[in-house]
Amino acid sequence: MLPTPGPTKSPQADAAALYKEPGTETDEFAPTEIR
């Protein structure tokens, strides 16, 4: 996992950022909410 460029607001926000990261949007990591 790549470290966030700024201070994390919350664990959930950090995880959400990782899901939105380009390249990580795969079938295994892309929940139906984002798709």
C-alpha cells in the first residue's frame, strides 16, 4: 500500500482513498458501491 501524501483524517477515509487510487480498482478490490 502506498502511504498517503497528507495526514489521514480517519482509517475509513484512508481506505477509501486507496480504493479510489488508479490501478487498485480491480474486481477483487472494487466493491459494488464504487462500481
